[in-house]
Amino acid sequence: MLKTLRGKMLIFFSLILLIITLTLTSISYITTIRSVKETKVSQIMAIAENTKDVIDIDKLKEIDNTSNPANQPYYKELQHRLQEIKEFNKLTYLYTLGKKSSGDKDVYYYMVDGSDPSAEDFSHYGDEESNDTFPAMGEVFKRKLPSNVEFSESEEYGAIATAYVPVLDKDGNIVTVIGADIDAQEIFSLMDKQRMFIIIACVISLLIGFVLTFIFTKVLTKPIINLNNGVDKVKDGDLTVQLESENKDEIGDLSNTFQNLVANLKSVIQNIEENSVTLENVSNASSAKLYSSKELSERINEIANELLLLSNNQLQYSGKTEESTKTLKDSILSINSLANTIQESSNLNKHESEKGNELLTQTYNQINVANKKMEDATLKMNSLLQKSSEIENIITIIDSITEQTNLLSLNASIEAARAGESGKGFSVVAEEIRKLAEKSASSTKEIDRIIKEILAETNETSLFISDSSNEIQTGMHQLSDSKVAFEKIAANAGDINNKIEDLQSSIIEIKSEAEQVSANMENINESISTSTLRNKEISVLTDEQTNNLDEIASINNSLNSIVNTYNELLEKFKK
């Protein structure tokens, strides 16, 4: 069923209707239950709040601190008041709770129960209550705020709604908690009725939706089924199908379009049948012409191959000639390079010889100047020797004067001794003259010694200068000879440069002719290469032509195959 369009539509629309029904009934269910619960919540909270007004907090604290609270007058009074409120408002239970600590655990217990004391479910003062059964009770003691109304259903208490309201003293401490339970059986009954209503509504809506969808899909899919049957007939080759649809919707348009398609297909097949014979004849004639053209192309290809072989041989010989020309050209270039190197070396030698000649000339001139200065130094040294001799003569005279002074001092001392007391002054003067004479003699000897050393060194220097002058004269003669040799080398280098220039001129002419030959050979090679390329192009084009002819033949074969296929297909169609 799921494989048909009708089955899919049935399931799809049924599910949509079911979802809509569930949504609407769920909203109605939630709204109704919420409204009833809010009514009960308002009622029970109002009763619990009003009960706070009848409790005397101070008296309740007093009875809670006594050893037997149940015998206290206020206990009985409060129990009676709570019982009246319970019966008047038709509550299931109305009571007050307290809390005490037992070790590290909180214990909750009943203080005053508003039920009939003779009833079995009456709670006496101090009876404990578990917080696990009513967790909202413990929350009120902790938060000191009224609890939310709890709706519960159990075998012990039945269906009830419970609310807890704290009673606080002036200091904000909890004295007791009022617990009020009201019968909530009607709410749970209403919830059961609503759930049953939802189930019934879903079943009814599902049945109604299935019936309506079944009718709708049958009307909708009938022309589609007819169209599908017609397509199956055309698939089997029956072109006599007639589809007439009176619908003005998209399905009707699709049926009419399919009918036109069948008519056009029938016309096309008739044309194919008429033209297939003509196409077969044309294909046979084309195949014959193609076979003849292929033979001609093969012959052209053979001739082009022979021409290509001859061109390759000519190109090979031309290549060898070109290689010889290139070898000659390379040799000429090597000779030219060698000549350039020789010329550069010759120019360098010429330049260096000219430079050496200039240096020799400068050296010769400098040595000449040094020789003149050495001659002047020799003259001055000779003059110095003469003056030293003159100084020696003067020292001899001074030495003689010193001896005479010393003698005179001696005579003066003798005369002073003769004169006695009157000659003592003269004796002192004579003594000073003697000391002066001795100092002069000593200085004169020192001067004589120094002058003799100077004379000795001067003689040695004069001899050294004389020897140096002789060596300078010898060097000047050698420099003169070297200068003449360098001038000859420069002249020979000039002759070599002239000959090398002549050799370069000849090499340039040979190189020019070799380049011309090489250029001619390159032109020949280019022509041959061009011819070879043209031959290759002819060969390639011929190959392409052959391939094209093969492809055309293959196409003709394919056309014949297509024609055969068309004939086979035409036999399947009914006309």
C-alpha cells in the first residue's frame, strides 16, 4: 500500500488529521484541568489563610511547652474551632504541625488536628509525620512561605489537594504550620474523562479522516491511473492509445499533453521508416567512395615518405658541410684570439720597456745629482781636514802658553816666598794662576784628544765617500748601457706590433669569408629544413585525412547500425 500514491496520501492526510485532533484536545484538556486546579488552589489557600486568624500564637506556644498539651483548655478550644472550619468548608483534613530537632535530624509532628477525636485517622498531639511523604511541608518550615498546592492520589488518603501556610510570631519565627487537605477526586475524575474524550475524539477523527481521504484520493488518482496505463501501453509499442480527459486541472492538461506526445511520436516514427531506406543507400555509396579515397591517400603518403627520406639525406650532408665550416671558423677565431693575445703582450712589453727606459733615465739623472753632491761632500771633508789641522796648531800654541803660565806661576811663588809676609797676597794669586794653568792644560789635552778622534772619523768618512763615488760612476756606466738595451727592445716591440697588425688584417678577411660561407650554408639548411617541415606537414595532413576517412567509414557503419535499430524498433510499434 505504501508503494502507491493513493496509499501514501491516505496515510499522510490521516496523520495530519490525527495530529490536529491531538493538538486541539490536548489544549482543551490542559486548559480545563488548569482552570479546575486554580479554583481548588484559590479555595484551599483562602481557607488556610483564614484559619491563621483563629490561632492565638501565645497560647499555642504555652501548650507546646507543657508536658501534657492535650489536656490544656486552649488545645480543646482550638481543636473544636478547626473541626468547625473543616466541616463548614468540607475539607478532608485541617491540622497544625510543629518541628523539633532530634540529634542532627528534624522531626515533624502533629499539634492540633481538626478531625473528630473518635475517628480512626485522628492524629494526637506529638504524632510524627514523614517529610518524605509530603516534601512541601519541610520546605515551608525552611522558607517560612506558603507552599504551592500539591495534588496527589494514594490508597491511604485518596485523591486530595494539600496546602501549607506558616504561622509566624512577632519575631518572624515559625510557631506552627497549618495544613489543609481538600478532596480532589472530582479533579482526577475530570482528568480521566478528558483523557477518554481525547482517545475517542482521535479514533473518530481518524476514521472520518480515513474515509474522506479514501474518497478524495480515489477521485484524485483515477485520471493518474488511466494516464499510467496509457504510458505502459506506449512503452510496449502501442501508439493507438487514446486518452480523453474532461478535467480542467493540471492532471487533465497532463493527459492532453501525453496524447499530443503520442501523436507526434507516431508521426516521427513514420518519417523514420520512410527515410531509412534512402539513408541506407546513401551510406553504401559513401562507403564505396571512402574506400577509393583511402587508397589514394595511402599512395600520397608513400610518396611523401620518399620525399622526406631524400630531404633528410640532403640535410645530413649539409650538416656535415656546416660542421666543417664551423670548425674552420672556430680555428680562425682561435688564431685571431692568439694574435690578439700576442699583440696585447707585445703592447704590454713595449709599454713596460718604455716605462723602464723612463725609470732608467730618471735613475741616471738622480745618480748624477748624487755624484755631484758626493764630490761636494768630498771637497767639504778635505776643507774640514785642513781646518782640523789648523785647530791642532792652535791647541799646540795654547799648550805652550799653558806651560809658560805654569812656569811663571812657579817663579811667582818663589818670589813670594822670598818676600815673606809682604808677598803672601802675591803667593795666593800665583797659586790661582797655577791652578788655572793646570786646568787649561787638562782641557787642552781633552780638546786635543777629541780633535784627533774627529780627524780619524773624518778620514774614514772621506775614504767611504771616495769609494761610493767610484761605485756611483760604475753604476752610471751600467745604467747607460741598460738604457741603450731598453731602446732596442722598444724598437723590436714596435716591429712585432706592426707584423701582428698585418696578421690580424689577414685573419679578419679570412673570418669574413668564412662567415659568408657559413651564412650561405645556414640558408641552405634553412631551405632544406623548411622543405622537410613541409613534407612532414603533408605526411601529417595525409594521416589526418586517412584517419578522417576511417572515422567517416565508422560513422557510416554506425548509421547502418542505427538504421537497423530503427527498423527493429519500427517493427515493435503498431500503426
